Amino acid sequence: MQGRYLTARPPAQGEILELITYNQQEYEHLDNLSLADLLAEIKPDRVNWLNVDGLTDNEIVAGIQQHFNLHSLLIEDVLEDQRPKAEEYDDYLFFTLKMVHSIKAGYIDYEQISFVLGHNFLISFQEKEGDLFDAFRNRIRLDQGRVRKKGADYLLYRLLDIITDNYYLVLDNVGERIERIEDELSEGITNDFTFQRIQRLRKELIYLRKAVYPVRDALSKLVKDDSPFIEPETTRFYADVYDHVVHLIDSLDTYKDLTTSLLDIHVNTRNNQLNQIMKVLTIISTIFIPLTFIVGIYGMNFKYMPELDWKWGYPAVMLIMFVLALGMLVYFKLKKWF
Amino acid sequence: MQGRYLTARPPAQGEILELITYNQQEYEHLDNLSLADLLAEIKPDRVNWLNVDGLTDNEIVAGIQQHFNLHSLLIEDVLEDQRPKAEEYDDYLFFTLKMVHSIKAGYIDYEQISFVLGHNFLISFQEKEGDLFDAFRNRIRLDQGRVRKKGADYLLYRLLDIITDNYYLVLDNVGERIERIEDELSEGITNDFTFQRIQRLRKELIYLRKAVYPVRDALSKLVKDDSPFIEPETTRFYADVYDHVVHLIDSLDTYKDLTTSLLDIHVNTRNNQLNQIMKVLTIISTIFIPLTFIVGIYGMNFKYMPELDWKWGYPAVMLIMFVLALGMLVYFKLKKWF
Amino acid sequence: MQGRYLTARPPAQGEILELITYNQQEYEHLDNLSLADLLAEIKPDRVNWLNVDGLTDNEIVAGIQQHFNLHSLLIEDVLEDQRPKAEEYDDYLFFTLKMVHSIKAGYIDYEQISFVLGHNFLISFQEKEGDLFDAFRNRIRLDQGRVRKKGADYLLYRLLDIITDNYYLVLDNVGERIERIEDELSEGITNDFTFQRIQRLRKELIYLRKAVYPVRDALSKLVKDDSPFIEPETTRFYADVYDHVVHLIDSLDTYKDLTTSLLDIHVNTRNNQLNQIMKVLTIISTIFIPLTFIVGIYGMNFKYMPELDWKWGYPAVMLIMFVLALGMLVYFKLKKWF
Amino acid sequence: MQGRYLTARPPAQGEILELITYNQQEYEHLDNLSLADLLAEIKPDRVNWLNVDGLTDNEIVAGIQQHFNLHSLLIEDVLEDQRPKAEEYDDYLFFTLKMVHSIKAGYIDYEQISFVLGHNFLISFQEKEGDLFDAFRNRIRLDQGRVRKKGADYLLYRLLDIITDNYYLVLDNVGERIERIEDELSEGITNDFTFQRIQRLRKELIYLRKAVYPVRDALSKLVKDDSPFIEPETTRFYADVYDHVVHLIDSLDTYKDLTTSLLDIHVNTRNNQLNQIMKVLTIISTIFIPLTFIVGIYGMNFKYMPELDWKWGYPAVMLIMFVLALGMLVYFKLKKWF
Amino acid sequence: MQGRYLTARPPAQGEILELITYNQQEYEHLDNLSLADLLAEIKPDRVNWLNVDGLTDNEIVAGIQQHFNLHSLLIEDVLEDQRPKAEEYDDYLFFTLKMVHSIKAGYIDYEQISFVLGHNFLISFQEKEGDLFDAFRNRIRLDQGRVRKKGADYLLYRLLDIITDNYYLVLDNVGERIERIEDELSEGITNDFTFQRIQRLRKELIYLRKAVYPVRDALSKLVKDDSPFIEPETTRFYADVYDHVVHLIDSLDTYKDLTTSLLDIHVNTRNNQLNQIMKVLTIISTIFIPLTFIVGIYGMNFKYMPELDWKWGYPAVMLIMFVLALGMLVYFKLKKWF
């Protein structure tokens, strides 16, 4: 499923402004226009989706603020790093959350996306260019199906659904990496790199958790509070996204437990490796140290050492030492010391 | 109790469709029919249980959706991996959860089962073929007892009861394995395999927890919300299943604590083994290293070393060394170093 | 306080059925009668306590079920292992919990006890023969005091009070054992057996926790829900048992923390012991290895080694080595390495 | 602040009974009287504070019970070890909690103190003689200020305030000890005694936690439930004590975290010390073992060993060994092995 | 962003009293006046901000208490160390919290700041001189914008916003330090100083947590309780500060997890370093100990040792030993022991 929605548009410079207006019969997509021209195209009898990519040009944001009469706090929330939340104002609903922007070699890049939902319009503010919605834009254009029949609240639901679905890509990625490390560990393979990978997994789960947990609360607020901006029959769809997010959180917690478990296995395997080595080396020393003592005895220069004059002294000592070494080896083996 | 309900039906290919209709007087079991034929057999004055095994043929699902006017989100929930939940729609109640499919050599296989409960019908969707309900199907057929007297809500209760009872099999399995490992550990036996088995236990408890926890919330919702699809007198039965699930969760937590405890014992035993070995080996070295020094002294080639010329020099040194070695052994023993 | 209520009756075979009926004036205790005869003795104007010990004879249970019109789920709950709970039915209140049956050498044996409380009767079902209530039975018989003045709800309160009081015996037992281990550890004494005892403590606390936690919830339900089977003035007594159980749980948690602390101390003491040994042994090796090198030098067979011919060569080397060894010892001591 | 309220009265034997009655104009302190005489002195138009120290004489308790018509459960709660709680009866409010009795060398001694608050009286039951209230008694006597203007509910507030303030003494004591250990550890000083002190800290925090946590719940109940025994304007004072207790709990948790941190530092410092020693010792061995091998070579007795006959053989070998040893030392140093 | 608001005013001695009064048209800043003179300047038709720096002169506090009729408990709360909280009185709202005073070399200095908000006045009490508000004071003076249009409640919001924004400075500081340590650790660099820095991070997070957590509860109370001192349209601003604090807490928890992770990496790196050293050293010993045994053999003084007389004996033994050493090295390398 990886990459399902991750078809990024070609990178461009500066902000991108685009307006999609539609109802069941008509569909219009406007691009490369100035803000004033775009705002003039908004049609009260259609759903109007105004999308802003790359939040650098504050004049455009100011223009939108003025036209839609947006609260100054809302604009602050759009421009600064925010905790995901839903907030109801008199004339619109505000929703901000984090969106997965890209997954590259295990590094997940998030961006903040904010929505303002009015009765016939939806404004979306994205931090970076390129998004997950191109496939969905096509579907609106071509398809005369459900999206075109419904209002802006349903449009927001679809976008939230796409965003939360993409969290699953991260989770799948994490899951695959956990499995790969598990396979390696089950074969007794582990090293510093394994440890670093596990730590990176933990870190990504910490960040994902930070991005996803507040979304649950925000959605729960929407579902329970009967917002005037969401039609009663659309509420069930929001409830479904809510269920997905709760499922995500469950999976996150499961992965967190599995990662902790991985770390335990890593440490255990590591210790076993080291202990194995130290044991073998120590056993070698232990066998040779007494032998060295014995040869030391017969290296003494006492005048009266009768064994030294015996003809079979040398082979006898060698034999004794061989037997001793063998005996110790057998004993250690029987005791299962190596 | 192991295997009580685990009497799997012979494996077949493709989907299985079956319809059981009954009231107090009549009972009918229809199989091997097309969906349209089956749907025509549904009788408004009886309880109709439509069961779908193996969710591969989307046309069948689509047909059922159309006939019962099921919500598109519900169908999505049936087809995709879901968090266990209960959801009420206008014309029916939706319940999805995980069911133990098989326990083989400590690996537990779950499948998702979803129910749609209407006033006179129950639809069950299973992922895989073969289920836990054959014994129960027989009981409905033969027995004119309570099941046949009651409605579809009671039928769903019985199926949920069978499913949760099967979780106990997993728990029993886990419990037995914990006990076996405990017995081994109490005899001081432990190795890498012990560690792997404990880790596997932890993993299974993590998955079981993920499967069971949300069921508690879903059932609690049913019991407290007075659903119109559950008769007041049947609610008590749902409350009983709820109690079982809470009991399960208690036991799960207990087992989790016991497994943590096992891991502690394993690590402790492991360390003791290693320390024992290292201590003995180090003691051997420690005794022989000073002795080797002594024999080294008398291996020196100084011209004027009076001891070398003494007649009893050699035996004297040997005796001294023997006494020294013995003294050290006794000292280490007294200090309880081995 | 140990053994206060643990005066077990002589063991007998099969089930024991007994009926105690009383009011302020009269008291009757019936034993060794058939169920039918006993049930005939139930008097509507008295408090009737029907006690069943040893749940083996299902006919008796079935007879009681029929006579008191007990729900089938209730009977299942009586016969199977249950999570402690309180449940209200139309005509009676059901309460099931675990009771300490015996404490032997640190092994605690629990049994399940279930109560059915009606307006003028109390049925108690016990798993095993012998109980904690004999002293209390005597008090009812002899004493014309408060128990005889009050109803069946007060009787149930007294029994619950006795049962929860007995949990304190377990807690006292655990507390004493914790203290004993603490004393040993504070003197630096620890070994594998200490570790096993701490693990056993942890295990018992896990089980006790499993038995006691749900009782809190069950009692809280009784106290808050104004059950029709409990008189308003008796509610305060149930609130008192509830307070005791909460106190128990507090103490349990405290003991759990203390046990964790014990384990830390054990591990620390263990490590210290081992480190002490390894350090001393390593120091011995470290002193003798350089000395052995020195004597090795003068064991070389070079022709031109002037020292070998010196008259004071041998004693000089011996002196140097002595000074060296002493110097190292002093240095290690100053550095506090042993 | 240490000792602010810890001015214990001289120890006496048996129970102490005392009655303080006051209103804005009058103040009376009665001592050394029999219970009956004291009870006769209670004046309905004043605040009457009856204090009982040392709960040994059950007749006195029984007399008080009868006079004030106290519930039997309340008396049980006074006499037995209780979890801190507040309980409202028809004619009075019951409050029991733990009070710091003394802090000696880091050992904290608690006693149970219980209060019965009526509309114009307050009874206090203390386990041991000597209390924290002497300074406060003086203030009532001398001062015509706020206490004398207000009722028994304000009197109880003042006593609770004194008791909770004394918990801060314990906390200060713990805080100072944490800091002292921290200072030692930051200088790298640690030993078994450090470990024992940290463990003692943990234990005291466990006990303090057990004493303080339930007080929060009890006070919260008083503040929220609008007890008829507490005047509306006094409620704010109880809320203030509640805030203090919550602050205490925050500090407790902070100290708990700091203690855990201390333990980590201790273990780390310990390990470093040991590793330092082992490393240095091992390095010494590692340098001398190859050298010993070299001198061993020239101790061999082969006939044809040309080096042995060289004039500069001996100094050459000595030089080589010196260079080798130095080289190894430098290498180890460069690798930062010591 | 560091230092944004940390422009401390020049230190002065004693208390500082200052009064700022403004409305949309007028602005006045009074300094260096006696309390009585200042209080006389308070104007009912303006917003009056009375600021007290350095709480040493109790007469001033007493004067303010009398003039504004402040509750004695409130004054106690101002003067003593308090848990952050919001409390509503009849004529004013009390809010106390901790403010970052300075960040120096990783040591964060907090001070307590308390606010009393009335309908047209705000009193602020600070512990130390110098604050974060100078830039903001200028903005009020110069700017005729929003602040001057709004009431005292908005003024308090702005001050709270500045205070919570400054917590982010601490968090940024902590974040940077975490990253720096992470970078070092990823290059395998770690030592005692790393450990100390991680511990200091943990400690600062513990303190920050203690300062910030209660602010959340206090603000949540303000937002939900519809305080009469906060205008409905200002409530949204307080909600925004509340969101910031929740975001702060999220980040705190994330940093706590990262710090734990750092500690794990430190310990792992440490152990690896040590193990690496011990392994290499042990391998050296293990290679030379058998060799020393071999040379010991040919150092024995037996008369009949044929090898000693062989011409090529010496070089043969040297060769054998070389091959042996090489073989062991290769074997250890193949086994990946170093």
C-alpha cells in the first residue's frame, strides 16, 4: 500500500493558490490566478475549496483572513506549529493537524495542514508544496458520484480520511522494520546498528504518537458536539475517521510494546554473545594457568630434584599435563560451561 | 477445555453462504444456494441467520448490502481490518470483533468476524472458512429450548459468548506455558530457548490485549445504551458477556505481570549461572598465579641462591605451595566465594 | 490477629446444607436435612440464612434455583470462576467474591463465595467445606444483640466484613515476610533463596490484587445505587466495608512498592558481593603477574647477565619484589579499590 | 522551618482529657477532670473543643460515644488504623487522617488523629500523647482575633492546616537529604551507605504518599459537598488546605522522580568505579603477560639459541620489552582505554 | 527565539511599585511613588495595572490588601510558594503561576507571579525584580491597537501569553541540548559528563513539568466556568493560551521520552566501549597464556629432553608458536570476537 497517496506534485517555488468549485453538475479548477481573482470566482451555490500551499507569503494569508473574516488567533494557529485541534467559531470550523509529507529511508517528514470549514467553502493551508490529494482531485473532477452530491463538510471528511490513511503507511513501514529486526534477532544476529535501528523506531513512534493522539480528541469533539457545520448524516463519516484514529493509536501502542520487547531481546542477545566469548577465553586461561605452574616446577633449579634425572620424567609430565587439561575440558563441558 | 469449540469444518474453496431460519416450531438450514435464492428464503416471522465465510467474492457482499440496505461505511468495516466496536444504525446494529481461529504450537491465529443485527435477522461475516459454531448449530437444530424461543438478539449473544469463551482457551494455553516455564526456572534450568519462549508469551499477550480490550468498550456501550435491537430481558445476557470480558482482561493483566516476573527470574538465573562459572574460573587462576610466581623464583639463575643447594629445598617448596593453595581454598570457602 | 477467623470446621464429604433462621426472639439451626425439608423450614417472618458448602451436587443447586426462582446466569456465575461483582435482579441481589480459605507456609488458598440476598433470606454458596463464619454463628445464637434485631442485609454485611477482615491476615503475613527479608538484606545477607522469596511475595500480591480490586467496584455500586435489598441505615455499614477494601488496596500498593524496592536491594547486594570477590581476586592476579615477569627475567639463560653473578643479586631481587608488591597494595588501598 | 509545630508536650501516662471552651468574650481551659465533669462543662453558646490523647481507656471513649450519640462504626474507625477519610453523619462530621508525630534521624513517626465536628463542638482523638497544637492553644487563649470570632468548623480548619503544614517538614527533611546525596554523587562519592539512604528515602516517600493521597480525596469531598457543618464562608479555607495538599502531592511526585534519578546516578557511579578498577587491573595484566612470554623464551634450555651467547643479548631483550610495554601503554592511552 | 522576552530591566533594590493606567485615548505610567499616591491615581474609567516587584516590604502588600479588600488567604498565597491555580472571589479573580526568570548555562530560574484581576484593574505581584514585560509595556504605550481598546481581562491574557511563550524558550533550550547529545552519541562519543548532562535534562524536565501541569488545570477552569471577570469574547483568547499549554505538555512528554531514550543509548554505548576494551585485552591474554606454557615446557630442566639438543629445535618452537598465535587470531576474527 506504500505510496498509495504519496504521489507528490512537481515542486514549485513560492505559494500555490488554487480554487476548486463544484456542485453536482459543474466542476471548475482555477490555478495561477491572483488571490483577488480567485476570491471573485467563489460561487455561493457551489462547494468552494480554496487551497494554499507553502505558507510564505503573508499577504495572501492576510487577504484570505480579510475576505472570510477569520479570527486573528486562527491565523496565528495556521502559521505556527500547533497541537492538532478542532475549534468552532461563529462562522466556520477550524481544524488543524499534522500530515505525513514523505517517508524516506525510515525518516518521516510531517507537515502541518489546517482547514477552515464554512457552510459552502473549505480553505486548506499547507506548509509545503506537494500533497496527497491529487488522486482525489481527479476523482472529484471525473466522477459525478457521492462527493459532488455532498457539501463542504463531506469534502473535509474525505481529506481527513486520506490524511489518516497515510498514517497507516508510516505504521506499515514501522511494522515491516520491526519484523525485519525480529527476524535478524531470532537468528542471533545483532550489533550496534540493530540497536540504532530500534532506537530510531522508538523515536518515530514517539513522534507519530505526538501527531496522532490529539487528533483523536479533536475528532471526538466534532462527533459529539453536533457542530452546525457538519450535517447530521455526515457525522457518521467523521465517526468512522475517529474509529480509524483510535485503531491507529491501538496499533501504535502495540508497536511500542513490541519495540520495547525488541530492545530486551537485543540486550539479551548482546549479553549472550559477550558472555559466550568471555567464557571461552576464560576457560582457555583457566586450563593453561595450572599447566604453566607445572612446567614452572620443573624449571626450578634445585640441585636435588630426583624427577629431573628420570629417563621418562619429561614424557610423564607431558602426559600428566595432557590428562589434566583433558579432564578440565571434560569437567567444564559436563557442567555445561561452554 | 481446550478445543471445546475448536471443531473446524472441513476446508473448502471460495465463499460459503448459508442461511439458518428458525422459530419455536420450525428450523431450516440452507446451503449451496446462490445469494438471490437464499435471500428469497428469508422469512419475516422467523429468526434468519445469514452466514458468509471467506470474504473474497465482493459481488456477494454487494448483493447483501443492497438487499439489507447496509451503509457503505459498514461494508468497508466488514472488509478491512477493524478495531472491535459496536455501532448502531437506523435499521440495524453493527458489531465487529476478532475471533480465535486456531491455536497451533503456541501461535494464535485470529480472524475478524462482523455481525449485523436487525429485528429478525443476523448476518455474520467471517474472514476464513471453518468456525467455532458447528456444535451450536446442532444445538439449535435439535433443541427446542431457549434459543428457538428467543429472537435474533439472543442468537447474537450466544455467538459472542462462544467467541469470548474461546479467548479463555488462549488464556489457558498461555497459563500452562507460564507454569511450565516457572517449573523449569524453579529448578534452575534456563537458556536462550527459555528466553525466546517468554518473549513469545509477551507477544501473544500483547496481541490478545489488542483484540480483547476494545470488546469491553463495545459491549459496555450495548449494555448501557438500551439499543432498540436488544430486548430488555436479553440485555442481562450481554451484561454477562461483558463481565466475562472484564474477567478476561483482569487475567490478561495478571498474566502480563507474571510474565514480567518470569523474565526477571530468567535474567537472575542466567546471571547466577554465569557468575558461578566466572567465580570458579577466577578462583582457579587466583590460586595458581602466586604459585607460578614461587616456582619462578626458584627458576632464577642467580649464582648465590642457598635454597637451591639445600637437600630438602625442593620438597619444602612443594609443601609450602601445597599449604598456600589449601589455605587460599579454605579462605575462599569460608568467605563463601564459591 | 492471625487465625482470628480461620477456625475451620472439621472436614466432611459431599455438600453441606444448613439453614439458620432467626429473629429477635427465636433462633433455629438446621443441619443434616434434605433440601426439600430445609426449604420447608424457611419462615417468612424471620431472617433465613441458607448455606451450601462444597459445590459438587448439582441437584441441590438446581433445587435451590427452582425454589428461589434464580436466573440461569446467576447459577452459572455461582458454579464457575467469576470476577467479584454485585448484580441486582428483580427479586434478589447477587454478590460473588473470593474468600481466603487458608494460609499455609506463605501459600494462600482462595475460594469463591457467592451470596443471594432477598428481602428475608440470604443464600451463601461456598466452593470448599470449612469456613470463617463459625465464631460468628455462635454470636448470632447466643447474643440477642444487633444482628438478631436486623435483617438479612445486615447479615450479609457482617459476612462481607469477616471476609474482608481476613484479607488483612494475608496482608499481615506478607508484611511480616517483607520485614524479615528487609532485616536480612540490611545485614547484607542475600542469596538465591531470598530472590525466590521476593518473587513469591510479588506473585501473592498479584493474586491478592486480582481478588480485591473488583470487590471495591462491586461495593461502590451497592453503596451508590441505593439497592432496594439494602435498608438505608445499613448502607453506612456497607460503606464501611468499602472503606476497608480501599484501605486494603492502598496497603497492597504500598507493599508492591516495597517489594520492588526489596528486589532492587537484593540485586544491589548481589552485585556488591560479586564485585567484591572479583575485585579481590583480580587484585591478587595483578600483583603477582608483574612479579612473575621479574623472576622470569632472572630465569633467562643469557650468558652475559651480570646481576646473576652478584652475591646480593638474589636477596636484592626478592627485596625489590617485596617492595613492589607492597607498593601496589598500598596504592590500591589508597585508591579504595578494596 | 523545622520544628515549628513540633513542640511536644511533656510525656504523661494514661489518657489526657481536656476541654477548651470559648467564644469572642470568654475562654476556659479545663484539665485533669473526670469525663463526666468535663461533659458537664460543655456550653451550648460557645465553641467546645474536647481533646482525648492516648487511646487506651475505652471507658472514656464509650462515655463520649454515649454523650454525643456517636455511631458505633465511627468509634471503630477512631480506634483502628484507618485510611484518611471524611464522612458525614446526621449530627456531625467525621474526619480522620495521619499526623506527623516526630521526625528523628530520618525516621518519621505518624499517629492517627480523628475529629468529630458538630455544630458547636469539636472532639479530637489522638493516639499518642503530645501534639502539634500547643502554640495554637496559646493563640486562642491570648488572641481575641479571628479564631474566637468563628465557629467549630473554623477551629477544625486551623487544626487541619497545622497538620498538613507539618507534612511539609517531612518533605523539607526529604528534600535536604536528596540534595545532600546529590552533592555527594556529583563529586563521584558513592557507596553502600549511599544506596541505603536512597532506599530509605524511597520508603519514606511511599509511606508519606500513603498518608497524604487519601487526604486530598477527603478534603475534596468536604469542599464540593457543601456540608451543613461547614459555614459557606469557611469553605474557602478548607479549599485552601485542599490546595496545600495537592501541592504536597505534586512535590511528593517530584521527589519520587528525583529519588529514582539519584538511584540511576548511584548505579552509574558504582559501575564506573568498578569498571575503572577492572580496566586498570586488566591493562596491567595485559602488558605483563606478553613480556612474561618473552622472558620465558630466553629461559628455554635449547642448546642452539644464538641470542643467548650474544654479548648484548640481555640488554637488547630488556630494551625491546621496555619499548613494547611503553608502546602498549601509549596505544591504550591513545584509544582512551584508561 | 531565545531571549525574545528575556530583556531584564536593570536590577534595583527593594520593592518596585508601578502603575500603568490607560484607555483607548490616554496612557499614563507612574513610578517611584508611594503606595498611597499610586492608589490615588487609579481611575475607574481606565484599565489600571498595578505591578509590585520583589515581595519584601510587607507594608506595601498590606496596603494593597486593605485598599482592594483582598482576602487573607489570597495574600498568603501571594507571599508563599504556591501550586499554580486560578481562584474566583466575589470581587476579583486570583491567578498564580511560575514564570521563567532566567536561563543560564542550562539552569532555569523560576519565580512566582500572582495576578488579581478586577473589573477595571489588574494587580501583579512578582518575587524578583526584572521581568518579561518591558517590550509589552512599550507596545501598550505606543500602540493604540487592540490592547488599549480592551479591558483588564485582555491585559491579563497578554501577560499569561508572554509567560507561557517563555516556557517554550526553556523547551527550545532543552531540545537543542537533547539534539547535541544525540549527535555526540551517534558518533559513539560518551562519557561521565554526557551522563551528567542527561541527568540535568531530566531534572529540568521534572521541574518544568511541575510548573506547567497545574497551569493547564487552572486555565481550563477559567475557560469552562464563564468567570464574570472575563468577557465572553476574551474567553477565546484564554482558550488559546490553554491550547499552548497543552501543546507544551505534549512536547514535555515527548522530550521526557527522548531523554529516557538518550539514557538508554548512553548506557549501551558505555557498555560497548567497555566490552570492546575487555574483549581485546582478554584476547591478548588468551593468546599469550598458552604460548607462555609452551616456552615453560622448554624451560624445564629434565635431563632427557631430546628436543633441546636438536639443532632446529629453537626455531621450530618459535615457528610453531607463531603459527598457533596466528591461528588463534584468525579463529577469533572469524568468530567476530573482535
